[in-house]
Amino acid sequence: MRLISLITDFGLKDNFVGLIKAVILKINPKVKIVDISHLVKPQDIKEAAFILKSSFYYFPKGTVHLVIVDPGVGTERKKLLVKTKNYFFVAPDNGVLAPTLKKEKPIKIIQITNPKYFLKPVSYTFHGRDIFAVVSAYVAKGDRLERFGKRIDTYLNLDLPQLKIKKNELIGQIIYIDRFGNLVSNIDGITFNNFVKNKGFKIFIKDKVIERLSYSYQDVAGFKPLAIIDSFGYLEIALNSGSAKDYLKAKEGSLVKVMIN
Amino acid sequence: MRLISLITDFGLKDNFVGLIKAVILKINPKVKIVDISHLVKPQDIKEAAFILKSSFYYFPKGTVHLVIVDPGVGTERKKLLVKTKNYFFVAPDNGVLAPTLKKEKPIKIIQITNPKYFLKPVSYTFHGRDIFAVVSAYVAKGDRLERFGKRIDTYLNLDLPQLKIKKNELIGQIIYIDRFGNLVSNIDGITFNNFVKNKGFKIFIKDKVIERLSYSYQDVAGFKPLAIIDSFGYLEIALNSGSAKDYLKAKEGSLVKVMIN
Amino acid sequence: MRLISLITDFGLKDNFVGLIKAVILKINPKVKIVDISHLVKPQDIKEAAFILKSSFYYFPKGTVHLVIVDPGVGTERKKLLVKTKNYFFVAPDNGVLAPTLKKEKPIKIIQITNPKYFLKPVSYTFHGRDIFAVVSAYVAKGDRLERFGKRIDTYLNLDLPQLKIKKNELIGQIIYIDRFGNLVSNIDGITFNNFVKNKGFKIFIKDKVIERLSYSYQDVAGFKPLAIIDSFGYLEIALNSGSAKDYLKAKEGSLVKVMIN
């Protein structure tokens, strides 16, 4: 038994995801498929990259992670199959794997080229079904990686917003907003703790100031903003019993500033 | 083979549900997971309780029902594992199980405390992944219930809107609205029939009056409101070919009054 | 192992889909269930028919396709079980299977009447759970088709918008719009190619003119409309990096005209 996980921007109304599963299960009836998300914003490679990076390591060893956010479908963009110590990744070469492969080093990178692994005919607009699903199903079956194409050394990188760290000031930004309106910043918990150490600090977001970390969403009065290291491992701005996004009118890109007192 | 069913307010965009499944399948690769709903309104314990109560008994004996609507995550609220004659239930102790456990009596209630069943480290904000998913996976594997924590006798109750029954008047309210805009009341079919017996009656909802029960949605003219005992077993106000919610401008809490002629 | 695929208009918030799966797995624990879509527009038989017709043939031989868009639930409308060369289909007799059965001829049509295959009691409003799910589970288990009811010869047809083909003019219309705002017309690729052959042509949609076919969404400048044979096999109007639906203010029913130069 192997798992295949799915991250796509295909939504849930159209038949796109169902057809990917049909193609996979036709080839490999024993595989289990786990949906991570199909509601990535259309063509938003950075969002898919963040979701993958925050998810892949919870899966059993040997899981094939299939990521299809593919604005370049039908162009000359490469199609990647990557093996790391614990996982396989299948995706278009558009940067979507880059943040993950910084945490989980690639052992082998294959450019998928072998038309034996393509449905006939390959459509112009849906390589997710006609190529990536087929490849994932056979990888989960144990086909040797070299059969899918040729080894290459590189993959496309992804430009992500960087932290600015000065002596007494750490500036990040909101990079993801979840269903509850919680604002996830790009300041990871370890960087935050190393920066703050045991000193006093203030966190600035929009026109609000937060002066301590919380350890639950009910740790402050109702409808008050709070800061917490969240389940992604990042500094998150949240609201007890409400949406920090709505309350603060924050969005992706909104600045989060930490200052030492 | 065992089933685990899922009811959460995690939505479908974030990776929360996918990670719960990853954690479960890593521990227990043979289990099957069935989504009941992940679109419970954020932190709406009553809605989750209604969905569970209307769903659990359709599942095979031995199913583990995992319910995660958990505004108190990270606080001192208890974590419950309950065994009944036919099922297991895993949920935070916030009342979400109460209406179900009135129908399906608990045989054993365990307060989950054994850290061997926690991921390390446990996050502050996502016990669904770090505790409840782990526990559900091992319960489905057959671990002895006493290993998860200590036996307790009680669980938190839930305040639900009650029916008012007078001599010739039965007053309930809308407690759930489905995708089609059908208005589900808290008047169950048995109570309705016992109250009305073979007498004439009128049902009042907003400014409309309905004078009989229907036996299909097409039983009245198009765009007319009707009353029907629905698939939940409750008196429901619906509209042929449309949304009763929109047509009547009704919402949760809107009164439904039955009067004997 | 058999597959059951699901197409419904039940949405993802209510417990309807979860209960269908519970009923199926209680009867047939080994079957795998693949969701194609549960977001068919409420009671939109044509949309469900299009999704089924574009999906069924990607599934493994022997798959049971269960389609529940059932505005006539509880009325005298028939309940169908159809066997074709490669698949089984279970659905209300309201035309939803008709376009599919034109491509994949029925070998046996059964009107489901045997109450042994009904849950007791059958609700007035949810035959998906109480009848169709049960039947699908037993079909996937291999029960003889004649046990479910009596053989019949016909099924309800579905009135779909037809192409108008004149000497130099081919007129179709938009019949489906996907998550990305791509506009799928009812002009299939083969008809288009036979009509155009190697002549020059213009495609008219709303106030725009497109003069060639593209072979990827990035084949034209950003935010320009393009025409492409899509993964459904139809002529599709799309926009590079955006939604053709929003850009062109098009909707289902909008005309698409192909003229030979």
C-alpha cells in the first residue's frame, strides 16, 4: 500500500480531481489517495508551495506527493519527478517544489519525458490527468525512476518574501490566511524565539500592538487580537472567537513587525 | 477494516483535514476515512452536534466518529473518548457529543490524558492533528480504551432550543438549513404526529401558512412552500423548485408554529 | 475491488454525501468511492449529464457510476440501473444518463423496484441514501441485475442545445464554465476540424474575434482571449492568466460562432 497526496487549484465543482483519481486507480487499484487541498487560488504557485511545505512531512514514508498548479500547461515547462530520502514529488517545474526541497533534499531529480507514461492523446490543457496522474500511479507501484525520463540537476526556484532582521527589529509579512481568518506570517517560531530570547517585545500588525505570546486562542478576552506560534510552526496573529483577517482588515502581504523593548 | 468518520469546521482549503488523514493513515494504513462535513460554521458546536446526531447511526458498527469543532483548543477543556454499544466517539468535551449520547448511551467515557498518544510536540492550536487523530487511529486499531486515559462519569451538556407544547399549539424553530435552502425544524416527526393525530392543522412560518404535509418536493405547485418530514426525521419547510430560505427570508431561529384547527 | 463514482448536487456542507458513503461501505466494505462532483448546481440535470458524459470513460471497467440529481424524488419518476459494455449506471430516470448512453450503448436497462434493496423506512426526500446507494453497493458486490427490478427498454431523453451548421457558419453555445472561468462550448473538436478543414476561420464570442486555435493557455499575450480544444474535447474560449467568463461577461448559453473566411 502506498499513499498519493494531492494539492491542486482545480476546485471541487469540476471533474478534474475525480478524473485524476480515476486515472490513478485504473493503473494502481491499491493506492490510497489523500486530498490536501484543491482550493489553492487559481494558478497561485506560492500558495501551493506553502501548503506542500507545511504538509508533506506528516505523511508516511514513501508517499507520492502530487502537486498540480500549472499555469504553463502545454508550454515547454518541464515536468518533474523528485525523490528525497522519505518521499516522492511529482509536479510541473515552476517553483512549487522549491521551498519543500530546501527542507527535504532531493536525491534524484527526473525530467519526465517518457511518452509511455502519457495517456494518448495528451490534451493541451490537462497534464494533471494525462501525465502527472499516470506517473504518480506508476511511481507508487514501484517503477524505477529512470524509466520516466532523464536525470537532471536543477529545478526552478521560487521568489518568496524574505524576513528583514535588524538589531532590535524583525519584519515579516502575512503569507497565508486560513479558514478562520487566522493570519500566518513568514516568521517561523525558531527565528522568533532566537530573536526575542528572554527580552520584552512588541508585535505590530496594522494599527494594533500585541505584547506577549499566547498559548491558546482563548488566552485573551473575546475579540482581542493575539499572537501565537501556530500549527504550521509560524508566528500567527489570531482573534479569540473571531476572524483576525476581518477585524484587522489584513491581507497577504500585510507587514508584521517585532520590536525588542 | 474499520471506518473513521470526520466532522470538523476546518473547511476544505487549508491542509488541516489532509493532515488529520495523513496522521491516521501513518498509524493505521488499513482504516477507511469518510468525510461527513468539514464545512461546519467555524466554532459552531451546535451545528456539529446536529450533524453528528443525524449521521452516526448510518455507519457500520465499530465506526470511530471523530468530531473536531474545538474553540477551546489549548485550554484546560477535556478530551473525550466514548464507547457506546455500537460506536466510538472522539471529541473535545464541549457538548458536541451530548445530543448523540442521549440517543446512544455511553458505556465507557475516557478522559484522554496519556501522552503516548500525542504527537511530539503538541501544537497549541491543532489538537485535531496532534491528539484526536492519533487517538482515533489507535482506537480503530483496537487498543484497549483504558490505555488512553482515566474513566470519568460525565461530559459537558449542550443547551439546545426546546419545543414549547401547549394544548393546541406546538412551537419549534429552524435549527438547520441545508444546501437547497430547505428549513429543518426541531420538531421531530414522531412528536409532530403525536401532537396532530388525525386532526386538521396549520403550520405557520414567517408570514405563510401551510395546511397539510407533503410527500415529495413536487407535491405542490412550483415555488410554493410545503411541509414534509425530511430525511433527518424532522418537520421541514421547503419550496418546490427553489430555496425556502430565500423565499421566506427565514434563518436559524425562525419560529415554526403548528396549530390544531 | 470495484469502484463507485459519485456525481450529485448535494454540496459539501450537509451530511448527504457522507451518509451515502456510510450506507455503501456498510454493505460493501471493500469498494472504493471516488467523488467526481457534489457541486452540481442544485437540480441542474443538464450540468450533471455533461459532467458524467465527460468523465465516465476514464474509470476502470466495471465502475458503478452513481448520479443523484433528483428533483423528482418521492414522485413516480423511475429509478434506473443500466449496464453497458464497460460500466454500470445508477440514477433517477430524468435524462441525466441520456447523453452518456448515446456514447456508451445500454445492454440492459433495469427499473429498480425490488424493496429488498431499500432501507426501511424509505424517506420521502433522500432516495440517494435510501435506495440508490444501496443498489450501487450491491451492484458493485456482483448481485445479478435482474434481482433489482424489471427490464425495460427506454429511458428519458434530455433536450440539449444543438449545433447549427450552415455552409460557412457553425453556431454553438457555451454549455459549461469551469473553476478558472474557461468557457466550454458544445462544439466538439472533431466537428470543428471537419467544418474548418484547412481553411481560414474566425471565432466570434460576445464582442471579440479569435482567428486561430491555441495549443496552450500561454500561447497568447496575457489577458487575451484564445480558443483551444480542451480536455473535455470541446472548443473552449479561455484567457491567458485570467477568467474568460469575467473578461467577456459570458455565461452558459452565450453564442459561439465559427465562420469560414
